[in-house]
Amino acid sequence: MRIDEILATTRPVFSVEFFPPKTDEGREQLDETARSTRELSPNFVSITYGAGGSTREGTVEIANMLQNELGLETMAHLSCVGETVEGLRAILDQLGAAGIDNVLALRGDPPRGQEDFVQPEGGLASAAELAAFISEHYDFALGGACFPEVHPEAPDLDTDLAYLKTKVEGGAGFLITQLFFETPVYFDFIAAARAKGITVPIIAGVMPIANYAQVKRVCKLCDASIPEPLSRAMEGLGGDEQAEFELGVAYATQQCAELLRGGCPGIHFYGLNKAPAVRAILSALHAARPWERAEGEPAGTPA
């Protein structure tokens, strides 16, 4: 089922992101995590696409497995990095043949060791171009990424939102945010996006902290900030991984509850191919059902 259709009929939606592993051990962990995630009945899952196409074969293979072996509605990430238009067509054809209805159109990060994005010869220059290309030639439900704390390459929020609007005009029917940890950041971003004329649903991306050192590295790569009180609390645990996990789950559960009470249409979990934190948070949310106590007008939904 198309994610745009799911969003039109379901509130809230819950989804989980996976990435293609590079080892047999990683593949076993992914299989276990995906099967465990299936028990939580997510509305969809996604599978990432490596910089420079480093895991593109894995993306198609695992998207096929998630969709057709496990019965999980799957969205495949696709990026412009290192791909010609012909290469993009080949991947999209494979995804279509596998019954995948959903694609997240991304420009993509430069390959390791390369500082700036370089448009491939015979390829595309941006996520907006990719979205427009897919919309013109295919019938996938298209998603796009957005950055509540502003894209690292954008000079300011207004410029970033002007570009984001071109993704939507190119065919992105919904957006998923980069990870963030402070709820007001999301709602302030929604208000600014709506003022800019961006009306599609905007799903909140949340990364539970199961391992503080690992999440700090991720945040550094994507320029996401960890609030000082949370950082101080994590540092105070002295590297106790179980305590970090428990605090991370508690914090993310509260964050998600606040987002859903505020009318956020859904949560996309960046679970790093591990199940326990996402399982704990989703179980708590389903038990408490904070969206039934939504405050005011829905946020993140079409204006």
C-alpha cells in the first residue's frame, strides 16, 4: 500500500528505518530485528541506500525481503550519489518488479572521504530533481527528507524551506524529518513550513538513545543537536550502557508522546537495526495512546 494513502486514512503512523548490513552477522541481526518489529505492526518500514551506492544491491534485496517475505509495507531509499539516470532507472525498475510502492528520494551524502556532493556525470544534482524524475516516469508514492534544525549546507531556514518546497512540487507527497531531540524544534519547523506553503504531511524522525557514544557520532555527522540537560544526564551515567538505554527509552517515549499530543501525524524511528528500544517505546505509546488527547489543531498534516 502507498504511504500517501496510509497517511490519508491513519493517525498516527509508526515506521522503522533499517540499513543494509555489510556482514553475515549484521544480516542475522537485521533479520531478527525485522521479525521482532513485525510483531509491533508498523505501518511501514524503510531501508536506506549507501553513499555512492555502496549498498544499493542490498537495498533492493532487503526491500524485497521485508515486503515479500515478512509482509511489511516497505519504502526504499534512493539517492543521486554515484548514479547515472540509467542506473537510477534500473534500480527503480527492480523495486517496481518487487512490488515496492514507496520510495524516499534523496540527494544523498558524499562517499566517505569526499567532502562535497558532486553531481555524477549523466546523473542528477538534487533530491528535487530525483523526485521530479521519478514522478514523471513512475507511479511510486514519493517521500522526501527535511531538516528541522536546517540542512547543514543551507545558510538559513528560509533558504532551506524554499528548496524543500521544490521537492514537494517535484512530487514528494510526504516528508520525514531528520532526527531531533527537542519537541518545540518540530512544531516551530511545522509552522515555518506551512507559512512557506508546504502542506504535505510531515512525519517526525526520532532516534532513541540506546548507546550514547554511538548516537553522539550520528548527531555529529548530520548536525543534529542533543539538548544540554539530556547530554548532561547521559554523561552522568559514566558509560553504563543499561542505564543509557533506560534513560534513552524514557526520554524518547516522552518526546513521542508530546509530539503525538500536539498532532504530529506519525513517528519514524531510527533504530539502527536494533529492536529493544523501539519495541519498548512503541509498546508504551500503544498502551498510553497520547494521540487521543491531542491538543489543539493537528500539526504536521496538510493545512
